[in-house]
Amino acid sequence: MSSYPASGGLTHSRSRLLVAVRPYWLHLYLLAYTPLLLLLDSRTQNLGQQSALGVLTFFVLWLCTLKLPRGQRLQVWLCVGVATVFEIFGSLIWGVYRYRWHNLPLYVPPGHGLVYLFGVTAAALPVFRRHGRRAAEAVLALCTLYAIAGLTVLPPVTHRLDVQGAFCWPVLAWCILKTERYALFAAIFLATLDLELAGTLAGDWSWLPVAPWDGVPSGNPPSAIAGGYSLIDGSVGLVLAALAWLRLRRWPPLISPPEPSGAAGDR
């Protein structure tokens, strides 16, 4: 007979756990999808197979954005375009990191969209609604420890001195500490950590030990490379502002502003 209360208590605990986790289902899904995608890419044998993963990731991104507010959905898809430009520069022109087939995999642009989606929806999560910027500061503390480790305890293991990660840290710190979108940037660090560790461990891409042009030593991946991703996300805001300015300049408001109240009284 004593087993019934124990069983009821276990069921109640599971229900509470499900209720607590439910708001995070999308973010947990994205954190799981990315390593699986990158593991599959490491097993592809040709560009056709890799392109199929790209088509799948575009489809996943489309599904995940269906229920977003229109403004957020626009931001996500703009990020895909903006990130593609950054990827062409960083990988194919600068060459600070290189994909294993020296191309730009088709899954990369929508992958950036998934990272942005992870960040732009983070502000509505209970952890940020309850704790606000303190939650983001805790994420920044984790990033700080990682950046310090990249200069101290990790080099004997990885044989790399991660100066580039340390250079990216101030950008991420400013975004978290000084902007109102701290939840977005904190979440982007977590998503970036997930994908960069998975991608480099799987051998899908690698960061050069020393960056071309500036000669800055780098980890594989750099610890606070989320600071670089923050530049992409900030660029999305600039593109949105430019589009809004162009729209107003080309299509001025059709409804004229109301006349002063005195004008109506003089008729």
C-alpha cells in the first residue's frame, strides 16, 4: 500500500518538471539539433549530401519561425542574409577559419538564423523574466572563465593560445552589460558555444592557429567568439533601421498629420 503514495509523488515530480521545462522546449531542441546536424555533416561524402543538410536546416528554420511575431521573423531572415556576407568574408576571403571542403556549406546561413532565433526569443524565457540582467551576467561570468582558461590552463592541452577569444570578450561584455538586449546576447553565447564546440570537434571547420593579416593567435574555437556573432546581430539592427528609412523616404505616410485644434475652430 505504501507504494501508491510514492508512485503518486513521483508522478507529481515529473509533472512539475515538465511544467518547468515546457517554456524552454524550443531552445533545448535547437541545442540538440545543432550538434546532430554537425555530426551528420562530418559523415557526408560529397557536396550533394551536405547540401541536403542545408535544405533540411532551411526547412527547420522556416518551421521554427512560423509562429514568431512578424518583426522577429523578419529579423531572423535578415540575419540569414547578413551572416552570409560575414561568412564569405571570414572564411573565403580572410580565411580566419576554414570549412573542411573549403566552401561555404549550405546549412551555415540558416544555422545563423537558428542562432539568432535562439537569442531573439530568449527574453521571454522564465529565467530572464525572473532574474533579468543578473541571468545574463551569470552567462558572461561563464564566458569570462572560458576566456581566462584560453590564456592560462588550456594552452598546454590544446597547444593554442587563445588571444582572439580574449579580444572578442569586451564586445560580448559590452552587449550584455550596456544594452537592453542582454538576454539576446547572453543566449547567443550559449548557442554559439554549443555549435562551435560541436563543429570543431566534429572536424566540420577549424580556426587557424594564427589569424591571417593580423597574426592574432586563436583557439579552436575562440572562447568568446560570440562577441563576433554579436557584430552580426548588431548589423541586423542597422539593416532594419536602413530599410525603415528607405521605406519612409520612398513611400511617405498617406495620411497627413491632423491640423492644430485652432484651425478647426476658425472655420
